[in-house]
Amino acid sequence: MSILIRPVITEKLSRIQEESGKVTFEVAQKANKPEIKAAVEATYPGVKVAKVNTMIMPSKPKGRFTKSGYQGGRTKTWKKAIVTLREGEIDFFEEV
């Protein structure tokens, strides 16, 4: 099971990353804070994690109209982790 699923990149979170050194990831539902900290430090060498905050993002209604009528549904429930870095920096847009 992979702990870190993907980084969450939005305009608001990019601004927070520049100002305060916090990065956000979508993580596995069953992952806890020490596992998330270890996964970030293992994935990005040279980065030390100071703090991890987690939250469960609830599903939202999502529907659309098609030719045959309304097709309703919901988005998935997912877990978000906001990681405060002590030292180092993560650049999601660098060329590898």
C-alpha cells in the first residue's frame, strides 16, 4: 500500500507553500501521522518534517445532465495531509 497517493496542487495551496513551507498530499485513508512523516522523508531526501495535520475530505454531490436526463452521483471521500517542513523544500514542478 502506498502512503502518498499524489500531491494536491491548487492556487491557494501553492500560495501557502511559498509563504509558510507547507505542502499538501492526498494520502491513504488508513495512514497515520507517523507513517505519513516517514513516507515524505523517504520520498524526498533532504526534507525534514516538523508537523503533519490530517483531515478527511467528505464526498460532495456531483451530477450532470445528459440526453437521457439527470445523472447523479457523488465524489469520493479522501484523506488530505498538510505537512509542515522543518528544513528542505519540495518542488513538484522540477524536471527529474
